[in-house]
Amino acid sequence: MKSGVNNRLLVVWLVLSAITVGYFWMDRTVDHDGILRPSAVVTASAVMIALVKVRIIFREFMEVRKAPALLCRLTDAWIAIIAVSLLGCYFIGSAVG
């Protein structure tokens, strides 16, 4: 059983690493001739990527996957609240400013 757990964690770690590399690639696509330009798509994608990584970390490394259903729902609700808060603040701020 120990080997199965180690393999699972290795796969999860590789997925998290791939997501991070994907974000770095996406971030570089906004760079035009050395000038960084704000992009709502990249910002929203970065927030969503971060929240997907948080959910994976909750489930795999903090053992929420095996926790009672209430804790699973609460962590998912927390992620949703953070997503709405971050994206709401960003889009309201960009509309006002």
C-alpha cells in the first residue's frame, strides 16, 4: 500500500508542477516586445489555476479526500468564496479605475 500512496503523490506532484509550468508559459504570452500589458484573461486564468492547485493540495496533501463529506464541501465552498472574492475585486477594480 505504501508504494501506491507514493506513486499517487508523485503523480499529483507532477500535475502541480505541470500546471505551474503552464502558467509560466501563459504569462509569457502576454509579454509584447518586453512590455508587460495587463490582461483580464491572464489574471482570471492565474486566479483559477491557483485555486485548482489549492484544491489539489487540500485533497491530496492535507488528506481532505478521505475526510467526512462535510469537510470536503466546506473546503470546496471556501475555494468558491475565494474565487468570487478575488475575481470580483479584480473586475470591479478594473471597471472603476
